[in-house]
Amino acid sequence: MKIQTFSVGPMRTNCYFLTADDGKSAAIVDPGDDADKIIEKVKQKELCVKFILLTHGHFDHTMALEGVRDALNVPVFIHEFDNELLLDGKKSMLNVFSNKTVVHRPAEKLLSDGDEIALGDEKIKVLHTPGHTKGSCCFVCGDFLITGDTLFDGAAGRYDFYGGDFSALICSIERIRDLEGDFKIYPGHGNSSYLSTERMNNPYMQY
Ligand SMILES: [Zn+2]
């Protein structure tokens, strides 16, 4: 599997394109903004997008969701506990940061911990990692790990928004820390890192 990063919107959210080894089957993770740019890139690369994956339901990860899902006619996957954020601008923090109103349709598929999603001949494994939101997830794709706003390069996500929970976040980060082997980490904002580096340097892994 291959991964490409596009920084989108004013919060500089990392939108990821996952492409299977067949070079065509693709998934879009967190279309946070700039729907036109995302759709243009899909066309340029002649990708066959199969679904949209959301690490969680905060607005800065979903502002381009309706534009992209309609243009590409693809289903949306989110953890079952974060579907409510798609339907409520207060819970998604949209109405805290702006006076825009975006109404999302519910996701087509609700994810649970341990689910495996096929992309081409490969699998994406769902890790439910609550704490930043109730339904935050990380996605294991081969030797990389998409961490959303749960784990960043040298930091962790906020836990003071709706559904946030510090002790749940620390448990989730311990679970990530204790995964076997090393992974390249792709967070929801900022730089990528390696799990081996985070195990040594990330203060949230020292609890
Ligand atoms: Zn978030």
C-alpha cells in the first residue's frame, strides 16, 4: 500500500490517499477541506476510490466530506461512536470555531475495533482509540499507522472537547505504544514520525 499526504484547509489537516498495490484502488482518509482539489487529484491520478475513511468526526476532518462523497459516489466509514458528530455541528466543534453550518449525512458503514477493511488485495485494520473523541480510530495499513488526532509527532490530541477523556486517551496511546514492531506514523495534523521515535520521546507515552 502507498500513502500520500495533502494538507488541507485553515487547520492544515492531513488528508491521506491510500493506494493499493494495484495502483488504482484507493481510499481517502479525512477529507478535511478543499473538496475541489481532492477531486482534481483523484482524476489526475486516475484512481478508483472505493471509500472515505474518517479517523473521527471533528469538522476539520470532514468539511469536504459531502463534496467528495457525491463527486465520487463512494461510501463513508466512521467509528460507530463518532457518527453523531457528523450530524451535530456543536459536537463536531464546527459551531465552536465558526458560524458555518454543514449538514452531513450519516456514514454508510459504522466501524468497530478490530474490523478489517479490504482495499485491493490488502487490509486496513481498525483500532478504536478513544480519548480525543469517543469514536476516534487509528488505521493500521501494512507498516504505517494513521493516528488522526489521537497521536501526533511528539504530542497527543486535545481531550477537552465533546466526548474527550484524558484517561481514555492515555490508555489508547499505551495501546499504540505496545503494538509489536515499528510503524511510520501519519497523524491528523503536522509531521509524520515513527512509533519507535514516539516511544522514546513522546511525553504521553511515559505515563
Ligand atoms: Zn479532532
